[in-house]
Amino acid sequence: MTDNVQSIDRGYGYVASAQERNKVLRNTYWLLALSLVPTVLGAWLGVATGITRSLSGGLGLIVFLGGAFGFIYAIEKTKNSATGVPVLLGFTFFMGLMLSRMIAMVLGFKNGPDLIMTAFGGTAGVFFVMASLSSMIKRDLSGMGKWLFVGAMAIVVGGVINVFVGSTAGMMAISVAAIAVFSAYMLYDLKRIVDGGETNYISATLALYLDVINVFQALLALLGIFGGERD
């Protein structure tokens, strides 16, 4: 059977042709790259205007969680229509805006721009490694999903607690855990596309974007803690 018509089912409950899988993967990569543009614009606007400076503690948490879950719900509702892409890009702009507070703090260091570029390069490196592994690994990784979800929820709960505690050690532990969990999530989500478990490129992009932004944020936090140089 030729490659463009053979089908597989790796435990995700859907059988997709190789041609369909390749199309979803290609569209996902293009949309993921495009989604970084609004993210950068949102971060730039936040830093330039200081609009998120007051969003600290509980208020910042409420705005972030309300906005993020609202956008995610809207994306899932519109993913099969022409509205899905603009809604996704609106979400990535919002995430850039929310990220601007951390970026502004890092830019307060003498070597702030270098730290941001290092975090970006590190995230790109993780993505490249996971993308390569997803095409080489033949075994079914669908069983990882429930464990990664538990890990992600533990990180969210720990992050919420640390918003009020304000512990540097807690931030370090959460950041290390986030890099590990969301790097593994990146592999899992990419493998789902490769194996035909995800056939909607908007949903696929949303999942990968969340993986990427969490790894970047965690790397940036660690670099700020360990590598930040004050004037």
C-alpha cells in the first residue's frame, strides 16, 4: 500500500491517512510560526505602555485565567470555521500581553535582552529536538497523556500558590518542572499529529503554542533568577 493512502491508528481513536497527517502537520507549523507575531506585538505593547504593570497577585491571576480559558473555549468552538484562526491569533496576542510583565522585569537587568534571546533560542532548541523525536519514535505515546495532565495541573496549582507566597525557591522548582512537563507535552502533541490522532490544525497549533510559551516562560524565569545582572 502506498504511503499517501496507508492509515494507522495509534490509540487515539481516529484513523488518518498519511496525506492528511502531513497536511495537518504542515499547516500547524505555519500557523504556529504566524502565532508568534501577535505574541511579540502583545509583549511589545505591554512593555511599551506598562498596561500590565498593575496586574500582580490575585488580580493578575484572575485576569490571566479568565482571559486564557475564555479564549481557549472560543478557539475550540470556532476551530472548524474561518473564525478559528483570528480567534487563535487573538489569544496569542493576549498571551504576549500577559507575558510582558515578566519580560519587562527581565529587561530591567543589564543583560536582559541577552537573557530573552537565550530563552528564545533554548525554546527553539527544545522544539527542534521534540519535533525530530516525534518523527523517529515508533512506539505509541498516547499513554503519556494522563500523566502529563496530572503534572501540568500540579504546576498550575503550585504556580497559583506561589503567586501569594512569592517564594524564589518555589518559582525555581515550578520553572524546572514546567520545562520538563511541557517539553514532554511538546513531544506528545507532535506525536499525536504524526500518528493521526489530531486532525484539526487549529487545535494542534493551540496545544503546541501552549507547550512552547510555557517552556519559554519557565526558561526566562530561571535565567532571570540565576543570570540576571543588575547595574
